[in-house]
Amino acid sequence: MLKADLHIHTRYSMDCQTPLDKIISRCQELGINCIAIADHGTAEGGLKMQKLAPFRVIVAEEILTTEGEIMGMFLKETIPSGITPREAVKRIRAQDGLVNIPHPFETIRGSALKDRVIDEIASDIDLMEVLNSRSPFPANSNKARAFAAKHGIPGGAGSDAHTINEIGNAYVEIPEFNGKDEFLKALAQGRIYGRRSGMFVHLFSTWAKVKTRLSGRG
């Protein structure tokens, strides 16, 4: 079985300072042996991690569309920000990737994909994050679970880690898989575990964003 944290950020995100080697070490400490690197606006961190990590790495990206974030998974290259949700779906499909909705129905996160758009693209959604450790309200997770069940969408989970200590706060135990199609089948059999990280962790990502701007990297 794989212990999969399907939402981790690296220093390639503008609001994260975590080096790739430290993520690898932390995952090994926790027994996390499958991760999705889903940096904001770039697949570069995931592509580099895939070459370095001794365990399975899914290359993903949180794409900030005109209506909120959509996550592409099993990507081969970066998809630009600022495009429409429909265009994001189209570009993910062009890479033979999967469409995931991170932190859906989030009420206090401005980057969350708008509820009406989730309804509009429901038939294009391959999986949905039904547990995100950075989402503070259980009601949002419950709504995501209900939506996924209604539409027959497999549920995923991720820590949304922007710091080392957040890694593994949410994960899914799934069977081994090869490729995106087997991944979806494995996810449908998965068991979700995890806890909420609390509001305090957002201060770390806010500070990381400030440091990125001061360094001229953002």
C-alpha cells in the first residue's frame, strides 16, 4: 500500500521556502511514499522532485484561473496562470493529465474555485480534495465529500504543506498503481486519514511570500 500526501508545496511556490531534499527526508521519516508536488503556477518543482525522490512523485500544479484554483496532475510542463477554468481543463487534458479541485467550497480562501464553476465543470473533474489540512472548517470538507459522492468523483486528500511539519497531516492509503488511470482506480479504493493544521500555519506561508517579494524572486 502507498501512503499518499497529494498536495505538497516546495520552494518553487512563491509562498513556500521548503527545499526539495528536506521534503524527501521528512516523507521518509513519516513513511509517506507517494506525493503530489502542486506548486502555485509552476510544475518545475514537481519535475525536479520526480528525478530526486526515491519514492513515487506525481507532478502537479495549482493553476490560478480567472475563477480560482484548479489543480492539474500527471503534468509534463507548466500551465500558465490567468486563464479561464475551461482553458485550464483543456490544457490539462492536452497533457493527458487529471483535473483535481483543491480545497473546494472553501469559504475563507480567496483562491478557492468558485462554487458555481465547480458545478459547471463537474463532468470534467477527475478527483476532488475532500480533506485539505489547511481548510479550517469541517463543513467545507463535508460539502466536498457530498459533491464527490453525488457525481461519482474519487476523493483525495493532502496536507497542502507549505512547511516541513505539515507534511503528512492528511494522506490517503491506496494500492500501488501505474499511470493516471490506475491511480484513479486506486483512489476509489483509498482510505483517508488526517487532521487539520490550524490557522497558525498560514502565517508561515504569508511570511514566505513576503521574503520571496523582498528577494525579487516573485
